[in-house]
Amino acid sequence: MIPQTLATDRRIINPRLDMLPDYPFERLRGLLDPLPPPSHLSPLAMSLGEPQHPYPDFVGEILHANRHLYGKYPPVAGTPEFREAVVSWLNRRFDLPEGLVDADRHIAPCAGTREALFRTAFLTVPPEKAGNQPVVLMPNPFYQCYAGAAVAAGAEPVFVNAVAENGFLPDFSGLDEETLARTALVYFCTPGNPQGAVADLDYLNDLVALSRQYDFTLVVDECYAEIYNGEAPPGTLQVCAGSGDLSGVLVFHSLSKRSNVAGLRSGFVAGDGELITLFRRLSEYGGNPSPLPVYAAATALWRDEDHVVANRALYREKFDLAERILSNRFGFYRPDGGFFLWLDVGDGEAATRELWTQAAVRVLPGSYLAAADGDGGNSGDRYIRVAMVHEYAIMEDALARIAETL
Ligand SMILES: Cc1ncc(COP(=O)(O)O)c(C=O)c1O
């Protein structure tokens, strides 16, 4: 279970929120802010997954050209052009048959995927499942939003270890029958954050089948799908292509990592038509759709592949660099996807402190991204996460400092 750091007896506060610990970056500030970094070195922040590569110039141009639209409330369903650009991209990228994903029925835009992933728990977690409190499954370690959403929606979060021994891919089907029967929603991420493991089509196929066997919603967070080393990671919609059945499946894609526009706040969710309708309905009540100029820029980004290819090449160069500097150390491996290094340093928190106080490099302890397992251990304890988001020269400096210090 998540450690309790917020416990309060104020009756007006939703007690479920007591289960949420401070967010990892808050915990990192608590760990490092009291400690001064060495004054002769410039601090390098490798903790946050915020891409620093350039984004295409046309983004600014389109925002400017559409600035007269900032006065309008944007539609929650996005513009037809946006939805069509997204469907064309999905069809191209995942080789989907025409018509599997319908621009009007199967797509909803979102202002970044984080809030949308969060909101999905409110759509899909009923008050009870199998006569009990519903369960939301997620990998461990996990993107923190999943746990927050599960808790806020009244479910019990159950963390399924994604560790070196299982190739960092959680075995949801190995859970006991009672837990699976209570499962209302599964969050899964491929390529994974933080370990970068990519699920193959067999894995995704089994997961879709499991979702139908136990009647839960399957959310697959594919926001790192465009940053990969070798082959392009498969997508979950490919599994649905054979049967044409999207029921119970939602996939999430974002421009934040693909196009380096985390601040633009634009992504989409695609899948089950009924869930998409409900998702849009919840947006009408409490959502915050992207402004129309943002939809226009996002449409152009989904239509363009050149910048994505160039972006991937920049990451490849940096992973080549990391391989040269770190191979044979800290259990270094080159992740199949995503932009993080997940380094086994023995004691992630101690290494984080050491890197900050001796080398002015800020990384994230792996344990801050994972929940303790039943026996009090934490599968992230031995690790640090290093975000490879800065330009080459900065990464070269940071990786050399890591190699020298640890
Ligand atoms: C696994 C994962 N999913 C989703 C997101 C959310 O991205 P955004 O809200 O920018 O689309 C992030 C951001 O770091 C992430 O790491």
C-alpha cells in the first residue's frame, strides 16, 4: 500500500486522499533541497521527463495565425480536422484497417493525457465489483497518475511488479481469481515509464483477452510509442484490428513526448465508442478542452512525421552515448522505448543524494515511483531514473558525472 503522509482527521477532507503520498518530485525536493550542491558545478536536472528537444517552427506560426480563436470556447470533441488527423496517424502508424477507428465515434481529444488518464477511473470504476470494493491494477513501478486516479475513484489500487525478472512487464494474469474478478480497470504503459520495456503483440493480445474474460476496462498508455530504439513498438489497437472489436479498450497518445510540446497540453484517447461518449460527457461537465489554436497546431503535428523521425534520431545518439559511458555498470541496458535510464545503483536514495551533493546532478530515486510490496520491500529501491531529455552536450556532462561519482 502507498505510504500515508497526509493523514488528517478533518472530517471535510475525503479520507481516501490520505492514501496518496507526496508526489515524487515533492519528495525529491524534501530529500535534496536541504543539501547544497557543489558550488563549482552547474546543477543538471535529470529528474523530470520534460523533453528539451526543439519542436517544429510551424507550431508557433499556427498558434499565431489562429490567435483570433482564443476568444471562443473550444468543443470538447475537438475539431473534425484534429480527429481526422489522429485517425490517419493511427492507421499509418499501426497499420490499422480503414474504418476500425472512426473519427467521430472512437476519438476524444484531451489537454494532455495525464488528466484524461485520471478521469478515466471515474468513468470505469463502479461502486462495487464482484460484491466488493473494485480493484484497479497497475504495474509497479508506475506513472503516479494511475494510483491517484484509482484512489480518488474509490478503488483499491493493486500494484503488480514489473521487475527485471519478468522483463519489466507485469503478469496481471497471474493474480488470484478474487482480485481479477474485482478488477474494474487496468492501467498499463508501453513503452513503460520508467523501465522502457515494450510489450509485444502476444502480451497485448493476452491482456485484451484478460480484460474481456474478467470484464474490466483496459487502459494502455502509449505516450512513449514514438521514442524507440529498434522496431516501432506495437499498439494495442492492432490487437483489436483482427476482430474489429474495440470494446473495453482505451489507448492514450500524447504530443508531449512525440513532438516535444509538453506545454501545449495535447493528446487523445482512442477506443471503445461507448467509453469515448462517456468520456466526452464527463468533459462537458468538468473537462477543460484545449483552445482552438492548440487543436490547429496539434492537427499539423499529427500530420507530420519528419520532426518525429528527427526527434527519435536525437534520442538514439544519446542512448549510444549512454551505452559508451555506462555500459557494464549499474546494470545498464538500452531501453526498447521511452527516454529514461533505469540504473541499478544498489541504493537509489543514497545514490540520488550522492549525485546531488558531489556532482550537482539531480535524478529520481526509483523507490519514489513504486509502492512497497507486501513484505515491506520496494522494487524501485535499488534504482535511479535518469531522464535523457536534454541536448547531447548536457547529457554527456551529466552521464560523465554519474559515472565518476557512483
Ligand atoms: C507514462 C506517462 N503517461 C502519461 C504522461 C502524461 O503526459 P501528458 O499529460 O503531457 O500527455 C506522462 C508524463 O510524464 C507519462 O510519463
